[in-house]
Amino acid sequence: MFTSGDRNLLRDALVEAARSDERVTGAALTGSAALDSEDAWSDIDLAFAVAGEPEPVLADFTARMYREHGAVHHMDVVFERTVFRVFLLANTLQVDLAFWPEADFGATTPKFRLLFGTPQDRPQSPPPDPRRLIDLAWLHALHARSSIERGRGWQAEYMIGRVREFTLSLACLRHGVPAVEGRGLDRLPADVTKPFEATLVRGLDDLGGPFRAVTELFIGEIDLVDAGLGRRLAPLLREIS
């Protein structure tokens, strides 16, 4: 298990390596460190601006992570022209290194603290569209119903969970907390989250109750976004649950 000291030493070493590399023209803290909200379980999140082709820089940093810092595996997440290379270290620390084209380097969320270089002005990433969340939730509710009727318990459990996910995201939007990847769930008021305990599937012989519970909570969130849409969807949602 890593310590906060291990994490800080590694982050400092990576930033110094970036400063020493003429191909890296900027760096920023991202993630919780950018907001001074790290705890003992936080990972390392760094963004690097790269002049020219990013592949050689990415390859060199990857080799360094394995050679010097105990990486045992990595994966990539690609967004637009940015590669987020995510490393798993032997001490279980996660290290996310983002390699941005120089022209794209800049803050798209508040979790961006410049360390060196010149950032570009970037539009902020918008929160999820509540109407899109509603549409995804009713679609998964239909599949929850058909999965239950077909006796596909595991698929039904998955679909019920997705309805819960989208409904909780609507609640997060309503309360002004992050609405993606569950980041805002533990910041919701207890009177919001408590009813969702009834939506948790406790076994494959316990699908109907959680499905009905999440359907009612979903209907309530629809009403708060668009009461007219709620009136149209509520009878159908109650029928299938």
C-alpha cells in the first residue's frame, strides 16, 4: 500500500522529468490535488502539454514508469486528441498521465492547476443533459422489465442498476454536485439518498421490489425536470414495473 509521502515524491519526480524535457511545454495538476482535496486514497493526476508528435514523449514516460516507478500495467483512455495513460503501480497507486497536444492544453474543469507553461482558453465541460439522462433511464427500465419477464436475473439486476445510476445523476444535477462517475453521490443530502437503499437488489429473487422503488424515484426526478413529460411517462413506467 502506498503512503501520501510515496505519492508526493513520485508526483514531484514526474513534474521534474516534464520540466527537464524540452518536448513538454506545460504541466498541470488535475484531479483532487488541483483543489487541495486529496486524502490518503487519492491517485496522481497530471496533464502535460506536448509540442510536436506526442507518441515519443508518451513512450518515454511509459518506459520511465516501468523502469523507475514500479508500474505493473497500464491502460489508455483517449478523448479527442488527448491520451490519458493510466498506470497501476505495485504499491496499488494509480497514476494518470494525460498527454495533450500543445494547442489543446488548458482547463476544461475546475480541477486544473497550472504548474508551468501557457494554457489555452478552453470551454468548460458541460454537465450531463437531464433530458438525456431521463431518456437513458426509461430505456433501461424497459430492458429491466423484459429481462425480468425472460427470467434473466443478472441482466435485470444490471438494468435496474442503470436506472438507479441515471436517476441519481438527475438528483446530483438538481443539488449542484458532480453528476458523473458517482463523484457527487456522497455529497447528496441523506433524505435524498436514503430512499435509494430500497432500490438495491439483494438477490436474484428480489428484483421486483427494487425495480418498483427505483421507478417511483425516477418518476419523481422526471417531474422536477419536466412535469409534462412526467405525466406522460409515469403511467407507462408504473405499468412496466
